[in-house]
Amino acid sequence: MGARTFVVVGGTSGLGLAVARLLVDEHQVAVFGDVPDEVAAVADDLGCAGTVCDVSSYEQVRDAFVEVVDLYDMIDGVAACASMWAGGDLADLSPERIRRAVEINALGATYVLREALYHLHRQDHGNVVYIGAMAVTKPRPGIPIYRATKSYGSSLVESVAEAQHSNRIKVMQLHPGPMPTRLQERVGDEFLDEIYAQPEQVAAEVVRLLLLAPDDLYVSGERVLRADGRW
């Protein structure tokens, strides 16, 4: 299909940055991030577009997607990688941190999916890959809020995928295990499995899904589990 245009939400670090790096040599890429200096640095390093976007703000998400369409006319795929860690027992988490985790992991995922699908429907093709977490598949002590918010995203994707009624627009989700990323540094080593994947390895799977053509196999709603670790 030649060069295409992809949006990587949360593309300034970790898995999102690894996805952008794999795409940028052959495709047009726009990275979204909520820290202006980081967005500018990644855009300069990769030679791609960059937009400051706090996914907890619907207006910022809406405007960021419009900016990409104004620049490239089309969006062929969206990797929804933005996420916030919220580890710790429920009693130990401040109301502010709980609220922020819900705003980013739940509301943010909703806003990104809403705007992505609006533009994909407008052009009648495209792929969305939501990045969840292996944590949703098995309860794990110490992460009730993180797991709950990521479970929300997974449920949302399943319902939205079922509603597309077309293979031309694919909505998929990938659930990686713990990886050595900036988010993982915030989590702590106790949550890093003895055997784990590097972001670059998981990014290759994200890119594979993003590059699926409209007439490829019907995989909307597919859930890919990529742990490479041991619980």
C-alpha cells in the first residue's frame, strides 16, 4: 500500500516510542505526548510530526487528530499507547492519583478511540491497536486501580470492535507483560518478571497489526497476549 500515516498516542517513551521508531523509516508518523519538551525532542530525533496532547482532555485529543489530518489528509492507523501507572494498595493511593489514573487510562482511551474511529470511518479504512496489559488477565496484588482502568480499556475495545461491522476498520488490542520501560521504572523491580520482552520486540507485533490492509483477514476484536514472562 506504500507509505501510510500513523498516529502513536503516548509515542514519546517506552513501547510507543519503539513503535514510532519502527514505522518512521517507511511511513508518515505523528507522535502524541503530554510533555512539550519530550514531544519536541522525539519529533526532532525521528524526523516526524509531534503534537502535545493530554489524552484526559477531549478537546486536546480532538484537536490533535484534526492537526494530523490537516497535515497528511488521512490516518491509516492509530496505536493507543498512553498509560499511567497507579500501583499500591487502594488505601495507600491518594484520591488525586486515583482520579488521574482514571482520567488517562479510562477517559483517555475513550477519547482516543472516539476520535480515531471518527476519522477512520470518514475515510472508510484504518486500524486501531489499543495497548492494554497482561494484568487484566490475572489479578495481581498491589495494582487494583491500574488493573481496573486497563480492564475498562479492554472492555471498551471489545465492544467497539464488535460494533464496526466491517473488516475495513479493524480495532484490536495487545496486552504485553511487564517491560523495562519508563513506566516499569515507576512500578519497581518487584513487578518485572524474570523473563520479559523488550519494548522493541512487542513493538514489532503492534506494527504488524497496524499494517494490516483493509482486505486482510477479519481480525477486528482480536486480542493478542504478549507476555514473554512468567507469572
